[in-house]
Amino acid sequence: MSASIIPADSTGIARAARELRAGRLVGFPTETVYGLGADADNAEAVRAVFAAKGRPGDHPLIVHLADARQISEWAREFPPGARVLAERFMPGALTLILPRAGRVIDAVTGGQDSVGLRVPSHPVAHALLAAFQGGVAAPSANRFGKVSPTTAAHVAGELGESVALILDGGPCEVGIESTVVDFTAEPGRAVLLRPGGVALRLLTGALGYEPMLQHRLAPRASGTLASHYAPETPARLVAGRELIRAVQAERDAGRKVGILTLSGPPERIDGVLQYKGGRTALRYARTMYRNLRALDFARLDVILIEAPPRGADWMAVNDRLVRATHRS
Ligand code: TXA
Ligand code: MG
């Protein structure tokens, strides 16, 4: 039996908070993607998250908080640079990696000495966290390695058996996961572990220097695996000017093709399922996972994705598309 999707009104929020207190899992919306939430103080509940996702136990989870003022309860240090980012981007699509406080359990951090903390801006996420009062450990509510969910229906389809309920907050505004910034790898400096909803140039503006990109000591982060965020259907990035020819070649070989473009081609290609992502990175990100899921659902032989521009604004989108198309 699949879990019910319930309206995120005050009754629904109160019910979801009760389920969390009882050690059960809850699907909930954030502005980035939907989360699979568990009481971050309950090791058994947290382990159930890993089991539901099929995620290796040593990949840490993010703890979600109602308010950035709670960070000092979960992190034993809060360096000046991290404070600057918290003031500027919390609530929002930012996750800070900080030295963990004594209360943080091993099940959440995968045994690492750091903890990921995030204060989502989505009103439903905020209301749930405020009602629950504690921290909610939550990864994206998808099976390990698969495409992240941006609607309640996506969560129900993939993890419906594992959750007590799913709060319906409509489609996610940002559509792509939070930016993960680590303050534990390099003394006094920010390291970008995962590009995301907060653009690099905004981090740079706030910090007064550009964060280091990835670090050789970077702890395990599943979003940094080569193949991740991947549809079941083989998917390939293709330069825009090659797209029509690539589609033709696939069809000549008898394969069913779907395409995800930016805004073209101007006329529909007969018999080819086509989604348009949009010309700006913000727009494109908002519908990217939804479009990939729709294409994946169509039982095609191959998905061709028009390669977006290379600019800094597209960094998070390109990061996800490269992983979605990586075949190990
Ligand atoms: O937008 C998001 O961040 C969504 C929503 C639900 O909040 N969550 C999300 O969680 O994307 P997840 O588990 O799918 O990805 C979290 C990323 C992973 O790459 C994880 O390894 C990394 O953050 N992470 C969490 N805690 C960490 C830590 N202590 N050290 C290093 N990386 C950490
Ligand atoms: Mg994820």
C-alpha cells in the first residue's frame, strides 16, 4: 500500500510532526527538492531513511532546522565565514558543513566529525520544522542515485511504501538541490562540495573570496559520485547544433528518442518526445528533474539532452546533467 499525499494545512503539518516524533518517515517539500525526513535524534528512524533510499550508511544526511539560531545546538564551531553565509542565505538553498556537536548521532553523519545543516525557506518545510521543534535529517526523497523528486507524486511513486505520509507543497520553486559549502576541510576557508540553488557568484560576493572548488580531503558526498541523479533510460549530452543529426541517427538505427532542449528546435520533430527547459539557468533548473522523469517514464531507448551553456550561472545544472548522463 502506498502512503497518502496529504494537504499541507495545519492539520497535515501537525500530523506529520506527530509521525516524526513517533519515529516514522515523512515526505515533505522544500524549495529545492522534496525531502525524506526522520527525527535526527532517533538512530532507528535515521537508519530507516538509508534503508528506504537504498543508500550506503556512510553517506551523511543533512539536518534541517527551523531557524539558523539553532545551528549552535548542532555544530560545535560556527566560523565567521559560515556565519556570513548563514545570515545571507538562511533560510534558503544552502547547506553548511560544520564540526558536529556532541548531540549529533553517528547514524546521521555516517561517522564523520562534521554535520550538514540547512534551514529551508519553503513555508511548509518551515512550518513542519517549527511544529516538530527538533532537527529533521533528510536526504532528497528518491532512491539512491536516481533523479530527485520535485513533486509529492514523485515521492509517492518511488518511496510511497516507506513513508507514513507525504505533505503536498506543490512543485518545488528552485528544482535543484542546495549548494553544499564545507567549512571543515580547510581552516578558515569555504570549500564548495556541491553547486546548487545558491549560485557560486553569490557565495563569492558574500564571502569576499571565491570558495575552493572541491577538496582532496572532501568527505564522502553522494551527490559528488560520477553517476548520480540518473534516469533509467540511457541519456546523452549533445551540442545544440548536432541535435537534429543525432536524433536522426538514433531513429535510423531504430531507436525511440526523446529530447530535452533549451528552447529549440523551432519546429517539432515528428514522433520525438520533446521537453524544453528554458533559456535561463533558473528556469531550466526548476523543471529539469521533472522533465528528466517524464522522459524516463516514456519508455524510450535514449534521451538526448541539448548541452546548456558553460557559464558560471549554469554550473549546478551542468553538474547534474553530467552525472545524469554518466555511464560507469
Ligand atoms: O536541497 C537539498 O539539499 C535536499 C533537500 C531535501 O534539503 N537534500 C539533499 O540531500 O539533497 P542529499 O542527502 O540527497 O544530499 C546531501 C548532500 C550529499 O552529497 C551528502 O553527502 C552531503 O550533502 N553531506 C551531508 N552531510 C555532509 C557532511 N557532514 N560532510 C560532507 N557532505 C555532507
Ligand atoms: Mg540526493
